[in-house]
Amino acid sequence: MKPVRVGVIGAGWGQLQIEAFHRVRAMQVVALCDSDKSKLESVAKRYKIATTFSNHRDLLARDDVDLISIATPPGLHYAITRAAIDAGKHIVCEKPLALADNDARDLLALAEKRNVVHAVDYEMRYLPAIAYAKELIDEEYLGQLLRVDVTMTLPVAWSREHGNWAADDARGGGVMMELGLHFIDILRWWFGDVREVIAERRTNFPTLKIPYASGNGFTTQTITGDDAFWCVFRFARGGEAVLNFISGARYDPGWTVGAYGQTGSLVVQGGGLLGMRDGDREMAILPIPKRLELGDNPRDPLMWGMVKLFERVAAKINCEDDAKPFPNFRDGVENLRLVHAIRRAAQERKWIEL
């Protein structure tokens, strides 16, 4: 069986994708594209990628590329993904799939019409504790869901470490889109559709001082992306979720997801999974099956999560009978619906039904 030939667009975050593709036997990175020619040459040399392009349309015209991996800033996702579909390429797109609801739905409809394999890179699903919690939830470990708590505290204001587009709300920046969206996906994957949402978004650090290269003085950038948000979901199946993200708190306890039901509780923290059911005396570490373990050389869980996702994409492209499901454009559409409901709820200060 011939390997799936991959073209990566975006040499920034795309480097982590390349690392992952190199660890999938059924895939081979054959081309790289980036508008920054200096970065393009440097990354291509490091990963020994002989074919490079500074314009994505030149890459999409190649007959020797089967799958396009899109690792550009979010504002470029829609146009490049649509062009890739028109070129008949299979696609892995970084999240979010697009910035607008209508654009995401358009991409889903086009991908299904052209019968191309489509995926969105929600790699956190494959972190062992997250994946095993999903299995236990499906086995009714929790019973009727009562509540899920998701918390993340960052010690540095978001814009201090993430300038440019990543701090610009109009271009898909901010804590909710960059970090919260992964957990929104996890909650949908675990518990299904959300019925309604209420939320608040804040930019606690609205200006960023940028020193001049000379070292004499600085300029300022106005920050529009949120650096903190909270929201409450009510699930169609019953139960609710509370998400609370804040940056600039001078403290980093890591992130925690705790799910509490009528007959059991599960807590994901520090890469481990704790559980307690009726009859147990206390919360205890749950051993995670070896089949869900990730590689540790290098020790980069997100990269190894991508490996798991990309293996499933390759199996789907190769029409393997035992190909397993993975997050696709439909997930991208539904997650974006939730994001826009959060935005609207925060703006209108009321519950928004989906």
C-alpha cells in the first residue's frame, strides 16, 4: 500500500504536524508551503522536505499530493480549505475550521459533495486520560450527569505571550478560540449536544507594550482578543458544564476537568485520571489501558495525540475496514456554533438557545 502523500501549509505550527506525520507509517510529507520564504527554507531544510511553495495554489495543483494539512492562522482556513476541496484533496485543518458559521457549514457540504476525507485537528481527544474518560462515560460510569467543571489558570496575560493575530478577536485570537475550543470539543464529544449557554468574556489586559528594536522606547498594541472567559452549558441529555479560563493570574496550577454524576465521578488532572463510584471509599487513580498510551520520545503529548488522529485519517483514506472515527468537519461546524453562542451570550448577557 502506497503511503498517503502530505502537503503541509504553514511552517509555524505546521512543524508540530510534520513531527507527527513523520511518525505515521502510512503517511509521508512531500511538500511544504509558507508565505515567509526565510521560514519556509529553514523548516524545509530541517525536515528534509525537497518540494516547497510560497503560494498554496501551486501546492494544490500538484498531482503527487493526496492530503493537505492546513496549519495557518485561523483567518486563512476557509479560503485555503475550500481551494483544497476544489482540488480534490483530503484535508486535515487546524481548529477552528473557519471563523464564521456559514463558512464552516459551506466547507462541510462541499467536502461531503466531493467525497474527500476531512478532519479537524482536535488532538486533545487522544490524550490517554481524556480518551479513557470517554470510554467510561459511554459505559455509564457517571450515571446521570450532574455537572462538569473545567478550569484553566495561566500565570501570564494571554497577549504578553501571544501577540499579532493570536490576540486579535477578529482573526480568531484569544483564550476562548485558542485554548477553550479544545475543551468545548471534549465536552461535546463526551456528553453530546448543548441546549443553551450563558457566558462572559473579558480582556483584562487591553494594551500591550512592544519595545522598539533599538531598545529606546516602545509602541503599544490594542488587544481585542479575550484573555479570560467563563461559560455555562446545559446539555440536551441533562446536566451542565462550567468552564472558567483566566490568564494573567500569576499562578499556574494546570488545567482540570471534573465530571460528576449521580453514581460516579471522574477527574482529569496532570495527565492522570481519578475516579470514584458508588461503593468506593475514596477517589483513586484509575489505570489507563496500554492501548491508549502515547509515545514519550520526544515527550510531547499534543504531538503524539496528532499521531493517533493522523493514523485514523490514513486508515480512512486507504479504505481500511477497521478505520476508527476522528473529529471531522461536522465537529468543526458544531463547535463553532457553540463558540458563536458564547459570543452572543456574553454580548447580550442572557441565556442563548442552540
